[in-house]
Amino acid sequence: MWVQCGDLSDFPELGSGRVLGLYYCGHQSHTKAGIWVGALTTYLIKTYRGPFNKFTTPYEMIISGSNWRELTYCHLLCALIQRDAVEQIDASFAYIISEALKILQSDWQDICKDIRTGSLSSGKVTHPKLQEAFATFLVNKENIAGTADAIAKICSRESWSGILSLLFPGAKLVSAVVTGAMAHFVPELRDYAGGKLPISGKDYYSSEGVLGINTNPASPLEDVVFTILPHIMYYEFLPLGANNPAGEILAPHEVVVGQEYEIVITNFAGLYRYRVGDVVKVSSFFHGVPQLAFSHRKNAVLSVQNEMVDEQELQNVVMEVSKDAGIQVANFIAYGNSTAVRAHYVIFWELKRREGINRELLERCCSSIDRSFNPGYTGKRLDGVIDSLELVIVKEGTFERLMEEAVRNGTSPAQYKTPRCVTSPRMLEILESRRAESYKSGEMPSSVLESWEPSFPQGRQKN
């Protein structure tokens, strides 16, 4: 089913309770030929014909909610009313759970008010269809006012570590995609889940089809790999760059463990040797088929002077530097400013907490990031071809604004992922308008090339 991990046999206790599913429907349109066009998740939800009483949010709400913030509020409200029945928290991406809990942090008093009054009296939900669906949902929901007191006591705690287990005492699993750009949200998700509530990485889907399933959903999140399904579509693999001067495409049995490839697929829908744009690393073979670790999006790179910093390297550096500094970065994005007098990188951070973080610490972070990229970048910094890196701290809620802009332009909230590199002038305009403070990196010492080591995702060992 579209809400579950591929195989939940590692969690046999699941099945009797309800699922808080943070699901969203985007806009659908159709071509002149009558073919529907829209997000995969929207199609799956709207064509779903199974029983929906397993979920805390009524189906009518999910298909009616055009405003993702209002629908998220309804998701939380309905789930908290049934908090003792919730056994699983599920979303397509870890980022969605993070955003939902931010909304809960800001709106929990309104949610408690709505539970006490048994209505949407707080004014947080204005969509008529959502209001109607909530009124129907409340039928036969008796004696719920006392639930608000328990929720208020939990949400008023200074620390939200382990908050999911406290809000949903019967919860047994959190599931979401945790690889690629979502790896940044894993530490935060672990903190919200606490030490006892397991988190499982979901399967590898794209609009083109199923790219792989997680055959070991109980594995550590840093070790999640995906097994391809040869009966679903035909997979081929394109070696990257210098490893493939002739442009050779390899069959699944020809790939080499430890090497990175771009995925090429041919499917029953008519795509022929279609380049998905994802770069994966072959980690092993399972019954003769490759198991893949997601690396990064092929075109998500920073480059201002023919050097290259890809999405994975950028993410690893930011996670490593912020962890060493004890700073919680809520989200980040980067921009290669090649129009300046001297080209340079600009990295935008939204901080989870600003208290106790002084200018000196952020200046050190800025210089540490600058010195952590690969020799292709640092060499050009030393030569003066690339100028000092700029670290920009943006106002709280900036990345929520970016998401709202994307949703307004047709992106489904369920499939939105914060890009790691600025992709549009409008996105850059929003970021620049929400600058709070900025820092420039110091002089690049020549010794940085001698001591450079690649940054690795948290949890992985340097070989």
C-alpha cells in the first residue's frame, strides 16, 4: 500500500492500531488527449480503494485540503484526538514530519482549544470542505475535552525530545524516506522519536516507478539500501564522468560494488533508456541483483569556476561542521554566485535555535565550511579565482516560505524536497529578502590541501 514500507515483517506488532499519515493531494490537470497530469502521490491517494478507517485523518479531508498548512493542522488535530490508538507515524519524507512538528510547536494551544470546544473555533482552518469533514469526523467522538489537558501538559515541556512517544504512547514505528537530502533531518527525527520508538527508512520511489525497496526496514538509517526489482522495469547504469569516456551503459549484473552510477530505466509506460537523474552507489548484490545506496541528484551541484561540489558533499560538510559546533541547522540551501565581481558560494542556514550562538561561533563555521570542500574548490580559493564563502542566517520560517511557493506553483506537498542548490530567481529572491545576518570566511591557509579529508555522512566510517 502507498503508505507503508515495502516489508514490515520486522515489526510484527503493527496492525491493530491507527496510522497518523501525513499525506497530501496536489493539483491534477489533464492534457488535450485526456491524460491526467500530476504528482504520483496525488494519483495514488485519489485512486485508493482500500479501507481508510486505519488512518487518523478522514479520506475526505486529505483529498479536499488544498492548503498544506491547514491540512497539516487537521492531520495533527485528528491524530491527537485519537492519540491512544496511534501505532505508526508515516510520511513520504522525513522533512514532512519535521515541518508538521514545527506547526505543532507553534499551534498546540489552538489545537487544544479546538479539542476542548469540539470545533474549529481557533480559526486555523478556513477551507469549507475541511471544516465539513472535521464536523463529520467528530460525530460519536465523546469525552475528548480531557485529552486536551494531557496534550497541553506534554507540549508545554521545555524539551521536545521524545515528544512523539509522549503524544502517542502506543506508537511502535516512525516511517519516512531518510536518504539523500532527507539525511539532514535524521538527527532531528531521532530526537523527536526518543530512544524507544524505531524509525524505518521507506522505499525508493520516483514518478517513473519503483526504483528499489528497502528489504531490511529495521536497519540503521545510515545503512539503508534499496534492492532493485527487475520485474517492474528494466534498469541500466551509466558510469560517471571519467569512468566512462565511451558513454557505455551497463546491465545490472555488470555493475561493480563500490562504484557510482546514474540510473537509466525502461518501463512499461513507454520510457526508453530514460535518465532519472539520480546517482547511486552499488553497495552489494542480493540474489544476483544490485542493492543501491542513494548518493545525490546528478545536476544538484555548485560550480562557479569549473570546480564542482555536489549535493552529497555539500550536505556532509554542513552536517559535520554544524555538529562539531553544536548548532542545530533546521534547513539549508546553497547558491553559486557567478555574477559577482569575484564568484563565490553563498550558503543559507535557518537555525532551529538562536540562543547561545554568537557571531564568533558562526564566523568559525563559515570558515570551516569553506575549508572542507574538495581540492578542486580549495585550490581555486587559494589561487584567488573563487572569493570567500558567505554564510547567511535567514529568518525563522524561510524554508516554509520556499515550500509554500513551490506548492503554489503546482508541487505536491507530499513530494516536496528542499533543493540543496538554488534553482530559480524567485527562490533566491525569497532567500535574500529574509536575510538576518551574514558572515564571510577568513583567509584560506595553504595547508588546507595537505590535510583535506572527504566529509562522510554521520554514522558512516571513513574507509
